[in-house]
Amino acid sequence: MPTVNLELQMKFLKELDEALADALTRYGDDGEEKIAELKYMKSEVGRACRIIAERMTDTSDKRPAAVAYGHEKHREAVFS
């Protein structure tokens, strides 16, 4: 199974979160639908950050499986 560089993913997610925060500020007057979409994306980035942080701190014996795509506990984050 392929493995994932969790630190690189976290860096990307943090940059994406900052970009979405900037977009919310910049396009705050462009209508409720656009704002709702940006807020939804920002909340999903936050959820992904929490999942990645959990995976980074997982010290169980199954650590290699947790980093691989097929681990059941993280399947939603990888395949959603």
C-alpha cells in the first residue's frame, strides 16, 4: 500500500486554510452562496487537519498501517 507524507499534507492544508481565509476576506461581499461555499471548504480543511494531526500522533503498533491508504480508521479522510 502506498504511504503518505503527513508533514507535507499538513503543510499543504495549512496553506490552503490561509488561502481560504484570505478569500473569505476578499470575496466577503460577493453573495451568500460564495461565502457559504468558502466556509464549507474551510471547515473541511479544518477536519482534514484534525485527522492528519491524529494520524501523526498515533503511536500504536499499527502505525505503518495508519499511514497507508487502506487503514479503516482513516478511510473517510483518504477516499472522501
